[in-house]
Amino acid sequence: SYSMPLLTVDMKPDINLPMIRFENVFLKRGNKEIFKNFSLAVASGEKHLISARSGAGKTTFLKILLGYEPIDSGKVFIGKRPVDPDHIKAIRSQLFYLSQDVDLPAVPVKEWFAMLSIHCNCPSLADPDQLSPWLEFFDLPADLEHKEVSDLSGGERQRLGLMTGFVIDRPVWLLDEPTSALDTEMKDRVTDKILQQDKTMIIVSHDEIWHQHAVLHINRW
């Protein structure tokens, strides 16, 4: 389920280390080998697209980085910190994760903004004037905060989730199918805006629109 980390710490990377590292990772679930001696290095500021068939471990890859999926062997790092129980709170405080189903709590949008404002130390989420340009950018109604999250359409939920990422402004973004519920015009607008950000990004998507952007490192599994 969606949870917003409470702890914020400095995670400036060592200039000699990638922001994200998988080193010889092995993961097996049941009789299925999901990762075998898997290694990947993502430098600070790089944007990687993970493109693979369904069931190839793309979402599992993100869950490993979030600390929700333990590996059998190998090492995973974000910045200088290993992804393990001792460091996961500090790590999550630097991540923005958008799940494939945009797993937001069933509360009024105004309450969601208030929760984020406190937990992420982001006062702009409590200021309608600060939010107004983002609502306009995402073609969301001006009275969105008065609606229930559960009453939003799939496209509205996805745009609200993406808007959250821009506002809380964390250094590492993990996006799982972030354009799946958007129309063509909004996809163009959103992909351009996302890739303009000075962030380290892992994007999991089947959407061909991402392949139009040369800035992305494409990883095919």
C-alpha cells in the first residue's frame, strides 16, 4: 500500500558512485528465477526506461528499490546506502514512487494534500495559489481539493499522482506505467515535463511514447 516516508536526510551521492546500483542480484520466487546475477548502474541524473514483456520483473525491480521485495543475494544501493532495514526509511525519504494503479488513500483530495504538506515538509501543498499552476498544467479542475480521491477517474488519479511528484520534488523518481491512463496530448505534455527534471529516474512502461526521447537510457529485458 502507498505510504509516505516521514524521515528526511541528506543523501548527496559520492561523485564516484552511481545513484542506483544493483550488484549481482539473485531473486527467485517459487520456481521462477526473476533475477540472476543482475547488475545495473544508474548515474545521478540519468533517466532509464525499463522495457520488457509482462512478468519479466519490472515492477519487482522497483519494489526492491523501495525495500518491499527482499532479494536472495547480491547488493542494492541508493546513493551510499544499501537498501536494507537499517537504511530504508532514509532511502524512501528521497524517493518519489508512482505505482501502476496510483495507490492513493481513500480520503478527500484536500486531506491528501494536507498529509503530504506535513509529512514531506512541503507547505506549497497547503497553498491553493501554489497548486493552481499545476492543476492547470494537468487539466485538473480548480475545485479538485473538494473531491474524494475514490471519486476520481483513472486519468485524474494518475495526473494527481504525477502532480504530487513535481510538488514534493524528491531527487529519485520511480515511475511504474506513468502515462497508461492519459490521452495522447497529455502524454506528450507529461513526458516532456518529466524528462526536463534534474532527477535520477527509473521509468517502467510499455508506452511507445517514451522511445521518442533520446535522453532516456533504454534497458530491454
